[in-house]
Amino acid sequence: MNNTELVNTLADKLTISKSEISLYIDNLVELMTAELVANNTVAFGNLGVLEVQKRNERVAVHPSSGKKILVPPKLVVKFKTANGLKDKLKGR
């Protein structure tokens, strides 16, 4: 599901205008981004948790040349699936 499909589905389900739903989604994404930048976690009930983790420096190998390169440390966003979602996926 992409952003347009999400807006259309929510607008139909909640009988709210698409522009209003789009504004809500934009604000939600902005808020989530601010929380992650502040190194806070973002939890969604039975869906899961988004959190920032630090990836350590490592040595990688360039696939075509075989040359070793140093990959600097960086911050990445990780998603941990909640047990509620795991259980629903198991029951498919």
C-alpha cells in the first residue's frame, strides 16, 4: 500500500476528505521523524516499534574489484515486530 492508497482507503473508511487525511498523515510522519531524530522510539500497539540504532564501523569488500573499503559508523532505523503482528502472520 502506498501513500495514495492509504489516503483513499482512510478517507472512504472514516468519511473524511482526502486532503484532511493527507494532512494528518503528513503530520504523523513529521512527528515520527522528529522523535526518531531525537533518538526516541516510536511504538505502534500490536504492530511494532521503530528505534534508532548505531551501526559500527566495518570493513566491506567491493564486489567487482575485490578491494576492501572501510564503511564508517552510521545511525539506522530498525523495526521490531510486535508479538500481536507475529501471531497474526503465523495464523495465515
